Amino acid sequence: MQDNISEKLISKNSENIQKLFDLTTRIDERVKLLKNKECYINSVIEGMVAKNIDIIEKVASLEAKQLISSGNDSKLNETERRVSKLEDQYGVNNERWKSLANFMIQLIWVILAAYLLTKLNLQSPSVP
């Protein structure tokens, strides 16, 4: 009878270990998928940023040529202000995208940790 109980415990432990292994494998796959999506999104953002910079440079160049040919300094100053405003706006938008990406990654980690704690029947660490 004791052997039967030991066999059941070993069998149950083996099943639990296999379930845990399967769970970690799925989590690894999801993390890998998220990492690939993050790389893709970063490449898209970098492409958009490069295109915006090219457009800003071309516009600034064209406006500078137009203003130099007309000899109007006030228009040149206005154009410089507009270009600097566009550059400032680009920096703000770039920081927003980075903040959003960081928030999403942190949120995913928190969800994963909560899921693991739930599946393993563990309590979360106490918060001071």
C-alpha cells in the first residue's frame, strides 16, 4: 500500500513538472514573439523618423532657397522657428513612443509574473 502511495506521488509530481515545463515553454514562446514584435515596431519607428528628418531637411532647404532669393530676413527667421518647432515636436513624439514601448514591456512582465504566481499557488511578495 505504501508503494502504491509513493507511485501516485511520483506520478503526480512528474505530471506537475511536465505541466510546469509546458507552461514555461509557452511563456518563452510568447516572450520571443513579443521581442520580435518590439524589434519590428522599433524598425518601423526608425524608418518613420528617418523619413521625417529627410522631409524636414528638404523643406528647410527649399524654404531657405526661396527666402534667400527674395532677400526677406523675417521669412527666414519664421522658417527657422518653424523648423525648430518641428524638431522639438519630433523629440516629444519620439519620447512618447519610447515611453509607450517601455510601459507595454513592463506590463507584460507584470502579467507574466502574476500568471506564474497564480499557477504555482504562490503569494506575491509583500509591498512595503
